Amino acid sequence: MAIRKTSIIAGTLLTALAATNGSYGQTDLGWRRLDDPASGTRVEYPSKLFTVEEPSHSRGRPGQLFGTADGRAHLAVFAVHDPRHRSAAAFIARNLRVPAATLHYERTTATFFALSGIHRDNIYYARCNSSPDHALLHCINMVYPAQEKRRWDSIVTRISRTLGAAQ
């Protein structure tokens, strides 16, 4: 009986800790696959978190922009044509809009780049995957509160891993 009671208490504590650790992973986020016809980009995103479709992405890029109901987080899904087939490093150099000193993570390969940093109390994360002919970059940009980093880690990872060309 004592072992059973201890197991119940331990289970209750673990459940309480999981509920309070700030992870969105414990709830149903309504993951949905987006095949954006305008940009040709495919990605899975949590539709119960990003519930607000925002106005078109700036700079005339084809794609979609979503926000949370409270306006604290944003997700942009878009594509960038790069007819000169420049390197990811060259693309970053041309398009980085925050001070390079704010970068905390940067990874560049022949087929993708990802970077992240903190700017004005927000974490920003950007990833672009190259199309097979390297003429198109399928991209996401996310911005969310830095104080909620642990809550967003698994979400950012899943979104990032599902990014690609629409099929």
C-alpha cells in the first residue's frame, strides 16, 4: 500500500511539474501542414498557437504571415528567388537586419542556413532551405518572447524540420 501511495504521489508531482514547466509540448497545438501555393513552400505549424493570419509579408515576397492571438509571436513562411545561386553566407550578409553581435546560433551548409539570436527581448529564428537547383530558398522567420524560450524550443524544432518545397 505504501509503495502504491508513493507511486501515486510521484506520478502526481511529475504531472504537475510537466504542466508548469512551460512546455507547449504537453498540449494539443493543432499541428497543420501548410502547402503555400504562392511561395511553393511546405511546413507544419501549430495552428492553435498561430491563429491570426496577418497581412502579406513585407518586401513583396510570396508567402504567409501568422501571429498568436496576443500578438507576442509571429511566423512568416515565404520563398526567396535567388537567380544568381549565391551562397547562404552571401544571402545572410545581404539580408540580416539585426546586429550580427546579437546572433547566438548560426549554421550554414550547402543546402540550408539557420540563425537565431535575441533582439529587444525577443528571440528571432530564421531558416532557409535551398531548392534542388539552388534558385529558390524556402524560408521561415519566427519571433517570440525570449523569456519563453523553453516553451518554444520544441515548436521551433518541429517547424524547422518540416520546412521544404511543397509537393
